[in-house]
Amino acid sequence: MKDNIVIHGLTFRPFLSRQQIAERANQLGQRISRDYQGKRPLFLAVLNGAFIFAADLMRACEIDCAITFIRLASYEGLASSGQVKTVIGLQEDIKGRDVIIVEDIVDTGQTMSQFMPQLEQMEPASVALASLLVKTEALECEVDIKYTGFEIPNKFVIGYGLDYDGLGRNIPEIYQLAD
Ligand code: 5GP
């Protein structure tokens, strides 16, 4: 893992290694495989940030499962805007399906606390949330996160799908904004 990196003039320091992330994604995949034994869950990966985590989590699942990608873009710059825009790209009929939402990070919880009830209205058999990262101290809403990768401090992070103004998604590890 490289030393500090600079993106758009901001310095980020190493936070979670490839190995830590891979191990955790595998553990969660195994848990999901056990919890959904005999079922065929549909992963709903939230673009853009969750695409890499969703790919790893899905490959760690040993049961039949499907995936689709949606967009909720509610975020610009360094802080969440707290506004949820329309759900784009949900073509599947999720009625009667066991849905697992895959998120990169839950910060204030606004996005998920608004989106999950919307999803419930589509009458899925069940809805669970898997989030790689959770900023526990930043949570403002009650969000039921069934599968948490890492609880992290309230600092901006990039890498492994997460960006800072469009850059950093390709970094295989997770970096945290330096003080
Ligand atoms: P929430 O609605 O929970 O406050 O925010 C969720 C969204 O904000 C995430 O899906 C993500 O797009 C964005 N976000 C929150 N914190 C961070 C962060 O530390 N880094 C990045 N890259 N995005 C973040």
C-alpha cells in the first residue's frame, strides 16, 4: 500500500488494505450465503461507489444470486447533500424478491433511510442492507444495516470505488483524509 496520496490537492493517508477489505468481503459473502440458503437474493448495487464492493461481495456468495445496478446520486463534494434524487435504473420487478442493497458507505444515513421505505413499497419479500463502510458517529437517522464491513471514524475516505470529485475510485485500497 502506497504512502499518502494527493487528489485535487488534498492529502489522503492509508486506511484499509486490500487484504483487510478482501477478508471482510469474503466473510460477509459467507454470512449472506448462510442467511439466504435456499433463496436467490437480488443484489441492488448503488452506483457509482458500490460497484467494486458489489463485485467482490457477489463473488464471495456461494448461493444462486442476481445483481442489478441503480443510481441514487445524492452527493457532491466532501459532504452529503442529504437530498435523495429519483431512483434510476431499477428495471427488475422486485416484488416477492429477497433484495440486498449494496452500498459503499453509510454516512448520515439520509440516503438509505429515505430509499429503503421506497423500496418496501415495491413489495419485495425482504430487504437487507450491506454497506462496506459505516460512519457510526455521523449517523443522523436510524438505518438497519444487516451487513457492515467496517465501522469507521467520521472522516472522508476514497478508494475501492469511492471517489473525491470523480477521482480515486480505481485505488485498490481505502485512504482517509489526512488531518
Ligand atoms: P448519507 O446519505 O448516508 O449521508 O451518504 C451516503 C453517500 O454519501 C454515500 O453513498 C457516498 O456517495 C457519499 N459519502 C459519504 N461519505 C463519504 C466519504 O467519506 N467518501 C466518499 N467518497 N463518499 C462519501
